[in-house]
Amino acid sequence: MKNLITAVATAFVLYAPVAVSAMDHSAMNHSEHSMEDKNLSAHEETIDGVKAVFNVRTMADAMQAMGMSMPKGMKETHHISVFFVDLKSGKKIADGAVMVKVQNPDESYNTKELVAMQGHFGSDFELSKKGKYGVMCKFQLKDGKTRQAKFWYTVK
């Protein structure tokens, strides 16, 4: 698995070092919110037989949905998540390595590995400036294929 993550990270050319998420998501109660909520969907795309559904939430909304309050001093402002569905079987794909690179409005980058969390992958990012953010995702799922998706997200 470590080699798989390294391979995906290398594909990003590592503009920025891969950072570990500032929060320990394993302690959170994810049962109170669904990453499949269509109202949260920022982007949907089908790539080589796999549907990728991306969600972007403010950290305040994400924490509130889990019955938690925002930790003091947290710089991350948004939670980006994605879940994958195999189009042939209709089943969710929960195994794989997922990297996201966010291009900020000032053209700087932030790259992170998304952590597997109960059927989806997610991590927290700092999207604190108003403007357009480029979200680029490379992922390798259990079939071994490397896929990518890109979209723009605007913070108002």
C-alpha cells in the first residue's frame, strides 16, 4: 500500500510536500452525515467505469453534522471528500489511494492524501481566501488503474 501511495504522489510531481491532515478523523462520528448527499456535491465525473462524486463542506458545517464543535486554532476551513462507485456493479469502492492537489487563487498549491473514512475518502484543506480553487485528484483503486478528475470550486 505504501508503494501505491508513493506512486500516486509521484504522479503529482510533488509541488508541495504531502501533509498529514490536521485532525484525527478516526475519532469522529461519521454516522450522522452522509457524503452521498446530493446537496453537497461539488462535482461528479465518470472515469473509466468509475463514478467519482466530490463534496466540499465548510469545516463548521462538517463538524456540526457530526455533533462536534470546531477546535480552536484550526487553520483548515473546508473538508473535501470523494466517494467512488463501480458503474458495472453499482457498488461503492472503498479501497485505494487518493491524492488531491488544490490550486489556490494565488496559484500556490496544497497537496494531501485523502484518508479512507467509512465508504469515502476525505481530508481538510485551507480555502480561506475568496476566489476560484482548482481541485485536481489522482486516485488508484483496487483494479490498479490510475485515474484523475479536475474541477473548479469557488469560495464566495
